[in-house]
Amino acid sequence: FGAILATAVAVALCWGGVEATGQPTAVCSETTLAAPGVGALYSAFAAESPATAALSFITATGVGNVDNVLQGKADFGVISVLPTEQQFSSGKSLQLVPVFIIPVVVGYNLPSVAGSLVLSRELLASIWAGNVTMWDDPALAALNPSLSLPSEPIRVLIRSGNAGATSIFTAALSKFSPWWASRFGVFSTPEGFTRSPANLTQCKDDPIMASTILSTPYSMGYLSLNVAVGRAVTFAQVKNQHGVSTSPADAAIGRDLENVVFD
């Protein structure tokens, strides 16, 4: 991928859950990462099908949406973290259907620095591993010769709780960097970063991540593209496996997704 780190977001379905009584209703347990897409999809469907069941929402994070489905609190859940083996073996028919692709970008705050920041895949892993800690690190300077990078520490931001964005981000880092995959791997909670000596600040959700980036000079964090654009967060370009930097426009996202295989 170029400037984006993308993942499929699935709908978890569990047959034999909540039964509708009286006026048809459906309960969706959603992740904050996919909330804009869920709302837009339902609105479009309801406009075409007036008899569509009314939809109410409850919000959970990580595998909590799957628990809500399995416990009968919701008819379906939108998830960005795969169910656990225990959830799959719960005795209920849990089905996953790919629905959304949610791009994740790396936002940053570099006061008085004009121009777009470029990162390599390995460098991205090195920053969150705590191996690159300064904005004027030679590796960063080499990728950005036209930028006057300050001699300031990089204030690294991560998501708190069980976050789909963290799962997406660390899955990308594991593909980008073999040593990240062997040392850290893929995870969805902040505890996964415990081996990193980086000074990490936790943010509850994407909107708070965006606000923290905007209010914290020399910070860098990962968040969904739609929140970054909506909150006017500057985000970096990340060189793809061919060494080409791209901007996360719709056309670029489409090109990046052409070879995606769901299994």
C-alpha cells in the first residue's frame, strides 16, 4: 500500500440470536471505526426499502461486538478485530461477511514545516518500535531532503482499549517488517506495545486521536482516513513495496485494493 493501511471490516452474523417481536427491529453492535459506513449503508438501504426493519445501535470495541451477537444483545455486529477461537467455538453459528474497506493513515503535527512527509515501510515500524525517536533522524531526513525537520522527539500516539485501528496498523507493520512480525506481531490492545521503549500516549478513539495530533506539536499517530480528512489532520505518504509514494485519493485506494484477496 502507498499512503494507506487498509483492512476489510466484516459483519458478524449469529443465527438464532434476538428474535423480532411486533414491529420489525434489528440491533447492530458497531465499532467506532466503521460507524460512518454503517450509518450510510443503512440509510441508503432504508431509502430503497421503506419496509426495512428499524435499526438501533449499541457500540462496543474489538471483540466486544462479537460477544454482543453471541449473547443475543445484537442481531449482528460490525467488527474490525477477528473473533477469538473461543468465540468461534461457542456452539453458535457465527458467520463473517466482508463489507467495508477502511483505510488507515499516519497523521502527524510538524509546526512550521511545509511539504508532505514521506515514510518508508521499515521506518514506520522503527518509529513505533522506539528505534527512531527524533524528527531529524538520518533515516527520516534521507526520505525528506526538502523538509527542514526539527531536532525534536517524536511524540508517538497509540489507541487505548481493544481497537480495530491498532489491529489494522500492527497487521500492516507485520507485513512491512519481518523483525516487527517476530518481535511484536499483530495485536489490538496497547499492551502489545510494551516491548517498545517509545514514549507512547494513548487515545480513546479516532476523533480523540485526531484532536491529540492537532493539539500536540511533533506528534504522530494512526487513524482512519475519513476522520483524518474530516478533522483536517495532515497525514504522511508511505512508500509502497515498489518504492512509490502515493496520496490516499479514491483512485489510489482502488489501485491498492485490486490485488486484495479475502480468505
